[in-house]
Amino acid sequence: MLKKFLSVYLIVAILVVGFVQSASAALVPTEVILNTKGEDLQKIQKFLEMKIVSQRLKDFGYSEKEIMDRLSSLDEQTLHNLALKIDEMKVAGDAGLAVILALVIIALVVLIINLTGHRVVVK
């Protein structure tokens, strides 16, 4: 009975410790806040200078002047949100990682099959 109680107590304790999150607060220097607008603008301009993006915007009928006018009229929060979205987006995709992962999984399966004494024959 004591072992069962102790094991249940330990399971609950581990779960509670796993869910506890720490929070902290700190003062942010003014330079960090002021530099974000310039960094966000540079990031957005780099994104707009890419061939695919600039061609797509030209297909929609936007000129470079119109785009820059719209960018300059955005407030800081919208500009920052746009820069964050650009960071999250991947233009070319990430298929290389999927291919490498698939090859590693196939190699592991073949290795396990060979270690168990079976043969893999590819015809």
C-alpha cells in the first residue's frame, strides 16, 4: 500500500514540476526599442528586393514607389508584425531536411532488419 501511494505521489509530483513555468521581467534598454523599426524596415526591404517577390508585386500592378509609400505610412506595430511574418515565412521551402530525414529512417530500418538476421534484396 505504501509503495502504491509513493509511486502515485511521485508521478503527480513529476507532472506538476513539468508543468510549472517560470516567468521573469526585466527592463529593456531604449536603444533596443528604437533599433527595431530600422531593422524591421531593412528586413522588409530585403524581402521586397527578392526577384520572386518583386516580380509578383509587379504582376499585381504595384510600382516600387507605391510600395515604398505604403511602407512609410505603416505604424511601428504593423511594421514589426510584417517583419515577424517574413521571418516565419520560407520562400523556397525546406524539402532538403525532409529528404535527409527520410534517408536516415530508411537506413535505420535496413540496419535493424540486417541485425535481426533478415536479408534485404532490392531487384
